[in-house]
Amino acid sequence: MAGFARQLGRPSGLRGRAVGAMLNRANRNTVAQAVDALSLPSGSVTADVGFGGGVGLDLLLEAVGGTGTVHGVDVSQTMLTRAAHRYRHDIRSGRLQLHDASMSELPLPNDSLDGLLTVNTIYFVPDLAGPFAEFTRVVKDTGRVVVGMGDPDAMEKEPYTAYGFRIRPVAEVREALASAGLAVEQDVRVGRGAAAVHLLVAAPVAPA
Ligand SMILES: C[S@@+](CC[C@H](N)C(=O)[O-])C[C@H]1O[C@@H](n2cnc3c(N)ncnc32)[C@H](O)[C@@H]1O
């Protein structure tokens, strides 16, 4: 279980590749709804932070069309290498840029994105203030941020989350977004019942 939890936090090696494929299957619907929630016109500039197996890269590339740009950010060499091979044509054409970087230090200019999503990643960061400040910095005033997270009560019941996952109440995540200048407009639930995943859809607060 500890090994599986580590793989989810930073997939690595052959096992990491299998975990990436599993994540793509398990999370496709959630990530698709996160992409929808960004309401991206074609030609948009976007990012998937902690893209893992890369299903979000696929869906974002489709959403932004031939004139848009997608940034993929991850700390896992295995996921970066896998995506570099799989999306080599999109990288060559300039539609996709991959970054070996952490969400707490995004290698992206200020006000450069129309939309940013991050799904199933915040369990792996010790504090939310740094990453959320980065999201605010890189997203335009007109942009949107979607933070996807498992329902905390459901996550607590999963045996692997005992090994290093930071499970936070939804209210705490909303407060951290607000402190970073991101107002949650919607909590879209994906899945059935109380265990449904939360997609917190947030917009930059206009300066007073
Ligand atoms: C559980 S996977 C989720 C992947 C994908 N978003 C999904 O929902 O299927 C977590 C991903 O976040 C990445 N990750 C962990 N910490 C990160 C950080 N500080 N910055 C960027 N990515 C991170 C991991 O390497 C891994 O690929």
C-alpha cells in the first residue's frame, strides 16, 4: 500500500507507467468534466498541472484546437518521458509544452493562461498557499482554475491514503483558494452519492 501511495504521488519506472495508464482510465470522466468547466474557446492557452498519465493533455488539446496551446506540468520523470513520446507531434508543432516543474513554482509567465486545471494532486503538497498563489499569478483575470479532489470522507476510507496523503476538508481548500484571490463559483460533483469527486471551479477576484 505504501508503494502504491508513493506511485500515485510521483509515478516512477515500469510500475509508474502502469499507474499512469490506470489513472487515465479511472479519472477520464472527472478530468473531462474539469476541462468542460473551464469553458475554453478554441485558441486558448491552458495548463494541466500534475497531468500524470496525460488524459488531461489529450482533452485540453482537443478543446483548444489547432491554434491553442497546452502546458503540461509534472514532477514525475516517468510521466514526462511518457508524454514526450506520446505527444511528440503536438510538441513538435508547438501546441504542447511539457515542464518538469512543481505546482509551487510554475515556469509560466504572469497572466498567460485562459484556464488551468489540476486534478488529484493537492494531496501531495504540504501547503496550498504556494501553489494557489502560483495559479493566481499565471491565470488571466478572465481565466478559470479548476481544482479536482476526492471527497475527503471517501478518501479517508481508502487504505492507501494512510501513507502520506494530505486529506483536507473541502472548506479548507476553498479558503486557501480565496486567500490566493480565487473565488469558487461552483463545486461540480462527479460520480454518485457522498463519495463524488469535487471540482472546485474558481475565478480570480477582481481587484477592488
Ligand atoms: C494521482 S496523479 C493524478 C494524475 C491526473 N491529474 C489524474 O487525475 O489522473 C498525481 C500527479 O501529480 C503529480 N505531482 C505530484 N506532486 C506534484 C507537484 N508538486 N507539482 C506538480 N505535479 C505533481 C504526480 O507526479 C502525478 O503525476
